[in-house]
Amino acid sequence: MGGAYLGSAFRTPVAFVGQRQEALAAIRRDIHAHPELGFEEHRTAALVAERLRQWGIEVHTGIGRTGVVGVVHGRKQTSGKAVGLRADMDALPIVEENDVPHRSTRKGLMHACGHDGHTTMLLGAAEYLAATRDFNGTVILIFQPGEEGYGGAKEMISDGLFSRFPVNEVYALHNWPGLPPGHIGLNPGPMMAAADRVRITLCGRGGHGAHPHMTVDPVLMAGQVISAAQSIVARNVAPLEAAVVSLCAVQAGHLDAFSVVPREAHISGTVRAFKHSVQETIESRLRELVESTARAFGGTGEVTYERLYPATINHRPQFEFAADVAEELVGRDNVVRNMPPSMGAEDFAFMLQAVPGCYARLGQGGGEGCWLHSTRYDFNDAVIPLGSGFLAALAERRMPLAMEPAPASAA
């Protein structure tokens, strides 16, 4: 249980939430049992809003469609500062294979990335901040919809998130099975890669498989494109740069039409990189490769290249601050300040483009197969006190009650 992580090194927020862990774990499991996809988080948003109101927090709903924002004012407001704390709420289209009482009740949907835990941890931080208000400024609680490929952060920003609720900094915390419980990891630069979507259409001339000389075979083109695409990173991106080209799905013809050469073949996949210049290089080379390969076989090729999420890049001052707060909570030996970045993507990147901030990882642990987006993933309720306490401590430490008023010119 959460008490295992409570010790003299821990600040009051962790102890406060630890006393409420059972109730918070029940909330987390309730959310887990009722997963909702991006922009469909109506039940989850209603649950969040109800809890926030119970604790006397100002609530705003429908921001970014199904997003919820809570506003907590500190005992003082003279600093003129505000800190944003964000959690994501949506689930994934995955069939859960866990045999637990709180397993998903919705067929084909599950919380396989821990957003149920993220939402719960921010609720825990919200309850503490509302009960104590030991800070000089305002905390903006951001419960975000549609992180899993829907761009919910961008939607909230477009809907006036930071113009209606301006913040000086913004922070987010994501569970990480690769770290043991009681650990926090972060770094001063890229934490997650940019995510691009690739769609390739190859057109030829269909016909009978017994007379291939009378066709222009798009399946053959697709095979060549898939193989050659792996040379883009190997021969066009500097060895010390990180990039991935993964073509993950192919569709051509019909499996029962074993003697029919189809007219078209379609390929979809993703590109991941940390630098905009690397993205541009990969996009350019992929277009050239597809078009020239198709042309060489007598067909045509077209690439649709979409920039979905930018890279999630921490700002150094906020990284230093968050790492120092983490060390206060768990000790220097349990904070990883050089956390290796992931080639996965995270739409908190949009918030970090708009406002300085930091994205950190919370040790989750987990047994075999319990990895993010796994059918057997389940959030570790034991880490709720530390996650909630860390988020709350970020706000308290950034806006201490002793903080001087902001200069008039800063307004």
C-alpha cells in the first residue's frame, strides 16, 4: 500500500494523500472499469467535476470538448502566479485480459496506459491543495481528454485553455513501468518523440495472376517500398540522431482472390524523431522513394504525411525545479535526472510549446507483460500518494506563501 512509500523524507502532501489512498484507489478502479475513448470521456469528466466541487474547487467543463479545468486559489494571491497541473483521462481500444474485479466493463476498451491513475493522482493533489491552500497564487488543474492520438491538448488550447486560465508553468506526470515504485525520472530536453502519420497509396494495373506481364503489380511495389524505407534512417539521418520509420500495415487485394492482381496497395505507418530537421529529411526522402519506386515499376505512388504530435521537450529551468522537488520527496538516489527519452509520443508537447514546463515519469513497476498499451496492464495503486504529492508539491514549492508580490510591470 501507499504507506510503504511514506517516510521522514516525504513532504506533507504525500502523507495527506496516503491517508486517503483507499478512497482514491476506489476512484481509480471505478474509472478503470468504465474506460472511454478520446472526446467520449463524459462519465469520467462528470466524476472529476463532481469530486472537485465536493472539495470546494471552482470547476469549468467542456473545454476542448470533454476537458475539465479546476481552479484552486491559494491563501494568498499577491504573487500573481499560476501553475498548471495536467492529467489525461482517455482509454484505448484494447481488449483487456486482466482477471481483476475492476476489469473493463466495456468490450474492446481498456485503460492500458494508466490514464485512470493519472486522473486519480491529480484528484488526490486537488483534494490536498483545496484543503490546505498553502501557496501564494493559483493552481490550474487540467483534466485533458483525447491524449491517445486525438490531440486533446491542442483542442483544449484552441478552446482557450491558457487564455482563459493563464499559467506561468505547466507540469505533467506519466507512470512508467520501467522505473520501480518510489522513483521519479526526467531530463532537461526531449522526453518523447514527435509522431507523424504516413499513408502511402500505390497504383498500378490489375489483372490475372497467371498473366503478370499484362499487369502493373502494386503488391510488388509495396514490397520494394517497405524494404527500401528502412534505408532512410540508416543512410540519411546522422548516426547520433534518433529516428524511427515503421510501416505497420499493408492492404492490397483480397485474401480469397488468390489469382487476382489488385489495382492498388495501401501502406500506413509512423515516423518518430526529436528534431524538426530530421522529420523534414525523412518526409522528403520517403516521398522521393515512393514516387520513384512506383514509377520504376510502371505505376504511381503518393504519400500523405501528417504531423500529429511535436516532440515533448522539457524546459531546463522547470526541469531543474521539478528534479529538486522530486529529490526532496524521495531522495537523490531515487531521482533519475538523465531519463532516456522514449520514441513514443505525448500531446502534452502542445502545452510545452505554449508554456514553459516539465514532463516527468513516475515509477510504476509491474510484472511480466505489464507494459504500457499491454492487454494485461494495470496501474499500481501503491504509487498514488507519491504521484499526487509530487504534483501538489510542485505547486506549493513554486508559489510559497512567503513569495513577494509580482512587479506591476509584469502584469
